[in-house]
Amino acid sequence: MPSQGISSADPHRRDFANSSMGIAGAGVDFKGVTDTRIRAALGLIGTSLRARVNASATASRVGLSRSRFEHLFKAQTGTTFKTYLRWVRLSAAQQLLADPCMRIKEVSAQCGYAGTSNLTREFKRRFGITPSEYRRSTSRQQIAH
């Protein structure tokens, strides 16, 4: 999206307006997930973002050791637990940033980040812009429509 100063030639900067976040963006196809424990884990991730979600706790909740869980998760989903969790958090942040009344600090907490700087670092790494810049660009798009 050159008009917003994001170079498509830079592999670290991605087109946030056209990116497919969440399950599809993380490369996860639920149809291919046959293990009920991994299905349960995917559900837990989506419903408990505010809590400190991590591989060890999730593995324990579905009755697996961490190493077995990480192995099965990758085999069933095609992505690592950490990568999937990052995608889910960023997807949630992206949606929450559309609400101009919600402070970025609140968005960060709602998505399970330890602080605003953590959200900002991950968001910028993924999209090439900060959450504030994203919010400004989406509010301009809403005004234009």
C-alpha cells in the first residue's frame, strides 16, 4: 500500500488492510485438525487471551506434556503454537483498535500482552506500522467511506 508509506518490497512490512488474520492468516485449517486435544487447545487460545496463555499451561489443560503438545500442534496445524498465538493476539488487537474509545493500553491488556511496548513491537514487526498509526489509517478510511 504505497499510499500509506508501506513498501511491498520490504518482506517485514505487510499489507495490513488485505492480510488474512486469525486462523486463516496463521495457516491453520481446522478441517485438518483431527486430534481433539489440539482442537481443545485452539478453542482455549481464542477464549483466554487476557490470561497469560503459553504452551506449558495449554498443554497441561489438554492433558499433554509441553514437548508432545508442541509436536502435535505443529503436525496438526502446520504452524507452531507460538506463531499461532501471535496471529490470534494480533488479529484481536487489530479488531479492538477499530474502536477509537479503547486506549492502546487496554487493547494490549485485552490481547494478553504484558505491556503496550510488547504489542507495539509485535504489531510493527508484523505490519510495518505501530498500533497508533494503524488506528489513524483505519479512522481515515472510515471517514472516507
